[in-house]
Amino acid sequence: MLKMSTTKTIPPPGSTIFGWKEFVCGWGAAFINITITYPVNKIIFRQMLHGMKASSAFLQLQNEGIEFLYRGMLPPLCQKTFSVSIMFGVYEETRKPLVNYGTNPYLAKSIAAILAGTAEAILMPFERIQTLLADSAYHHHFRNTFHAFKVVGLEYGVKEYYRGLVPILLRNGPSNVLFFVIREELHERFHDDKRLPRSVINFLSGAAIGIILSALFYPLNVAKITMQSQLGGEFHGLIHAMKHMYQMRGGKIRYLYYGLHTNVMRACLSWGIINSAYETLKKILFNVDF
């Protein structure tokens, strides 16, 4: 009986591993996205935190004035650019060796996506400070991003930077798995489609995935913001936060989804931009058509 060879072929250096370029493409894609979508993100934040309608959140920002519109943008700019850089970079640098050593492609994608999502959590302090700066209750408590980092760290301790870690971990890993699996399935399906420009297909693919993930993980994001809007005091778990939100919003599940429609629109635009920009930057840096 013939035996199948179990020897794994190790690719020569540089043949399939792109290294730093994947990280750069992710960083650039996120930078483009944040500079365009930040005002929309702020409206969604107010809806999540206060359970208000989009029109009310918009009027609130309008009344606060232009000087507060982009307040708090530096933390998400830092956090999101490096987060997406880690997301794409760690994913590719983990997935490719696993596939090269014979791991099932879908298992390799899942492992790589979860590791990438977990690695992104190291940037959580930026997300924490963003929440405080975007909350109108702290407008006169912190002067700017650097002041907020200083006050939180010195007066409340390093642990305060990581309030709300559990919902972030539960969100990052599973959402990354779905993102990369769906993204690559769509990429293969529409790779030879000539009816639309490649950039449009990439945007629509990213937008579709963004809609699915934003709706699916919305309650976790609401819980995360609720937990992070507290400064100091006892650290409560995810279950406690969900129960608190439910009670504060009249005991109705649908009130937990205030802001969902705006969030879906934001995710549609945001991930459409990220996916399209990422593929465009890959084409430029690698000088190949993906």
C-alpha cells in the first residue's frame, strides 16, 4: 500500500510571507477610515450610552459646537490604526505558516483571526480613553487626550485603563474569524467578476461584512461602553453591565439596540472603506493584483 508523504514543504524566505507590508496596509486603511467616519462614530456613541435617537444625538453634538466635534479623535486614531494593522498583519503572519505546514485552511484562518483579535486588546487603553472623552459628562474633567491618560493612570491606577476588557475580547476574536472567512470567500467568488471595478467590489464586500458584524456584536459594544463610562469605583462584570442596561432602559430588549441603525450605516461605510483601501494599498506595495 502506498503511503502519503507527511513531509511539510517550508517555503523559501520571502516567497509567501509579506512581513511588515501587511501591517502598513492595515494601518493606512484604518487611518483613511477614521478621518472620514469619526463624527458618525460620535453620534453612535451617544446613542449607545444614553439610549437616545440619532436625531437627538446629532442635535446634542450641534449644540456643543465644532470645538467638541472632533474631541477625542486622537485615541481612536491611534488605537484603530494600530489595531487594524495588528489585525491584518498578525492574521497573515499566523495563517500562512499554519497553511504551509498542512493545517486545514479554515482552522488556520480561525486560529490566526482569534490570535489577531486577542493581540488587538493590548491597545485597549486608547479605546478606554476615547470613551471618556466622547462622553459629555467628562467634557470639563479632561483637557485633552494626554491629560486624560495622565489623570486616569495617576489617580485611578493602571487597572482603570482595562475596564471593560471581557466584552472586548469576546468581540474581537469571534468577529475577526467571521470577517476573514467571509471576506476571503467573497474575494474568491468575485475575483474574476469584470462587471464592476475591483475597488467597488472590495468596498461592497467590506460593507456587507460590516453590516453583519455590527448587528451581531452590537450588544457587546453597548455593554463595553456602559462599563467604560464609569470612572473609578467597583469593577463590575459583563453580566452585571447587561442587567444594569436592561433595567435602566425600561426592561425592554429593543431599547438595548438604540443606535443600531446608525451603527450599521457606520460599519457599512467604515469596513467598506477599510477593505477597499487595504486592497488598494496591497496592490501598490506588493505591485500585484489581489
